[in-house]
Amino acid sequence: MTPLQAALGVRQGMRPEFPRNAHPKLLDLMQKCWETVPSKRPSFSEIIVELEELREEIQETSESLTHETSEANGE
């Protein structure tokens, strides 16, 4: 698909298919970014904040799981 074809598709209401296995908050952010009405889309500043919050959440979950696994293995 060329950039022109992509632009025409977006103008006609086409949107990419979102991966089903993505984090729910990431899916929500992607859907917000593809809002039909531009004024409803998040600003880049808002996107950065949401991505940073999601990164922290995932990192905390990962660290917690690593800690629990270590304890379960007697480490």
C-alpha cells in the first residue's frame, strides 16, 4: 500500500486492524489516536503520558512476577 492509498483509505473511514493480544490500555490509546474527528484524538503530550504510565505499570507487574517466581523457587 502506498502512502497515497493509505491516506485515501483513512479518509474513507478505514482503520488498521488492532492486534487482539495487545495490552487493553494500549488498544484503547490506539483507538483514540484513530478517532474520526481529529479534535477527539489525544495530543502528542497526552500520548507520551499514557505510554509512560503504561510502561511503568508493565514494568511493576514484571518486577512483581519476577519477585514472586524467585520466592517460589526458594531464591
